[in-house]
Amino acid sequence: QVQLVESGGGLVQAGGSLKLSCVASEIIFRINTMYWYRQAPGKQRAFIARTGTGASTNYAESVKGRFTISRDNAKTTLYLQMNSLTPEDAAIYYCAAGPSGRQPRYWGQGTQVTVSS
């Protein structure tokens, strides 16, 4: 079975922080690059961050220095630590997985992040 389950979204005041989690099956976590995307109302789904099966990471310019992607291999869990949140960060955040260098193949259900000003 392939499954990605996000959690941790909610309502936060501007300037605050949230930490998102994504639990994946062991085989998916082991063989795939993991991603975070987000989609705001009226906009296309946008890449936020990536981490490979090793230590490699990559971030969208809009979140560099504020967001941190990490993975816990023992728990087969992906994280996104989000700091200094602004209303522009409000979106549905999606966990995704897929082969390195290709478009993500598997997607979670998404978790809503709302930022109040």
C-alpha cells in the first residue's frame, strides 16, 4: 500500500510557527525523494521543499531561511518546520513522494494552514 498522511495544519497568527508532519509507509520513504508543495486559492500548486534519501535538500526561494524540511527515518516521517509565517503562506500543504529527478508520483490529502494578520 502507498499512503502519505499529513498533519499539523491549523490557524496561526502572523509571525508564528507551525510544524507539519507526513507519515509514509517504509518502502515509500526508503526509495523515494520526499517533497512539500502548497496550493493557495486561485493559484497553482507550488513546490516548497525537497529532501532526498540522503541528506540533500532544496527549497523554493520564497521560503528559504524560514522553512526547514527534515526526515526521521526511524519513524518514516517527513517534517516541515515553518517559522515567521505570513498571510502569503496560507495554503493547503501537501506531502508528496517520487523518484529523484522526476515529478512526484504519490500525494497526501493535504493539511490546511491559515495565517491571520
